[in-house]
Amino acid sequence: MFKLLKKDSGSAARRGRLTTRRNTIETPVFMPVGTRATVKAMSPAELEELGAQIILGNTYHLFLRPGPELIEAAGGLHRFEHWDRSILTDSGGFQVFSLAKLRKLEPDGVRFASHIDGTRFFLGPVESMRIQRMLDSDIVMAFDECTPYPATPEQAEKSLNITARWERMSREQPLNDGQIRFGIVQGSTYPELRRRAAEQIVGIGFDGYAIGGVSVGESEPEMMTAIDAAAPCLPENAPRYLMGVGTPRQIVESVARGVDMFDCVMPTRLGRHGSAFAGNGETIPIKAGRYARDFTPIDPECSCYACRNFTKAYIRHLFNVGEILGVRLVTLHNLHYFLHLMERIRTAIENDTFEALRQEFRPQ
């Protein structure tokens, strides 16, 4: 399933290959987020052209609308959204705790009110695994409790114990042939809890391992401390996934710590608001007045469709008059930026030049 191809000589960066029943994924990899069975503003054909190897879907959102029964009747999530490559589905645990209007923690899950209309539901490891089995995603995430930030050591430990129970339950549930199951390491900002969580989850035994509960309000140094504590405790022969991260610099620094897989809404979310990534991670506010007569591409070094064909002045005009093409062009550019960054990272690890790339993304 996962093959480690090369290790960087100057850091813990890894070059690997993850094989699912759908395709072979070259790692480190960035996974565009398709929460509701679509990556916002992009068609599947455009994602393929950009080189996306795997995308995300979300159990919580698809459970509420349109419902797993409908998606199963359509032939599964791949057929429903016309995506032939791999899909990873998040378990819904994070969304229950961040979006649900009212929630009550119970031993086997969470009773909550939908953020859409207040309808009451129950979601736990049994339900999450059943839904993900109906969606028929390629990589299934265990159901966990995302520890809030900030949390006292006592609160974090209590949350960790809940996650350990739920992940054992998640591991016991049946899946479809070929589905891969990942466990999730929690532990907040406390290194000892992170190490303990990693040991617990590895002891349960999963196909891959995720570091969750980061990018939830903590500082970047705290995030890196959590990764530093957890990553070395995870098996070398299994993929490592950092959930919901992050900026280009955070991705590079996390690769240096041994992480293989990333997802983040940042490329699409900022794209919808007119911010484009360029260079070593800086953003360009396309809607700014200074670009009204700027007839250069978003990034002259970029080879994406938007940069090959359009100028900042034109894209700014599209945003100003409310034309959806502006959103699509900046989103496409941002996804190209992130996916191309991962290509650069993979090449740098192969050529043993990763440290030089890493220096490019460090603050000057």
C-alpha cells in the first residue's frame, strides 16, 4: 500500500508512493478539499489537468445533504461526482464540534443539532464508518474528538481517552473491499500527550496515521511542536497525514518533519475572495486598486491556464463586476500553485536538494 522511496539526508522529509484501489499517489501530496462532493469552482476535468491525485469529501456534510443513501444509490461518491481517482473522506468529527449548533457528548458518539436547520442527529464511530462505507471512499478516517484550543492538560487528556475509545470502535467496523482506514493522533499542544496518543493509535493498528487537532487556533510554533512529538512515533512504512494544514511554509516545514499528506481549504477559500498565491507563499490581493492597469499575469513564473492567458487587470475587473470567471481563475491558479509546490518538494527530496527549497520558504 505505501512504499518509502527515499529519505532526505538533512531532515525527516520522505518521498513515497501510496497505492489505493484507484490509483498510485506520489507523496508528499496535497489533496484539494471537496467537502460537499465538489472542489469549489472546479470541474473534475480541470482537477485532473492540474494533476490532482486525490481529493477530499466530508462525512458530516454529505450525511446531512444529500444523504449517504442517495450517494450509494448513485453508485458511490466517485460516480456521483464523476471523479475516477482517489477520495479521502474525513470522519465528520471535526465538523460536529465546530459547526453543530447544539451537541451532547455520549459514550458512543455525539448527539447534535444540524447547523443547517437544527434537526437532531447522532454520529459516532459506528455511524461514521457506516456512512463512509456507503460513500465508498478510498481512504476512510476514524471518528475522533477534535480537542478544542486552548485546552488544559486535564481537558486534553480526557479528550484523548474519548478519541482512543472511538478509534478502537472505528477499527472494529466493517468496510468495503479495498477501503483503507487511517487513525488520528490528538493530544492538543502537549508533547507527552501527543506521543502517548501516537503509541495508542499505532497499537490499535491502522493502514495510515493522521495528526489531527492542529490549525485550530494555536500558534505555528505550537503546531510544529505537536508534529515534532507525534511524527517520530508513527510507523515508517505507513503514510502520515497532517489534517487541515496549511500555508505553503507550513507544508514545507511539515514535510521536513516527516509528513506525507496534506489538505487545506486555503487555495479555494482565498481564491473566492481574490487572493492569489505566488513566489514563496506570499498572496496577491487581486482586487486591490493598484492592479487596475496591471497587464501582467498573476505570477509571470506560473504556467497555469490563468497565468498563460489573463492579466491581473482583467481578473480584477471580473471580481469588480461579480463575474464568476474571476473566482474560477484565481482558484485554479491557487490549486496549481499548491500542486506544483508538491511536485517541487518531491523532486527536491529525490535530488537531495530539499534543504535549499526549505530555505526559500523561511522568513527573511
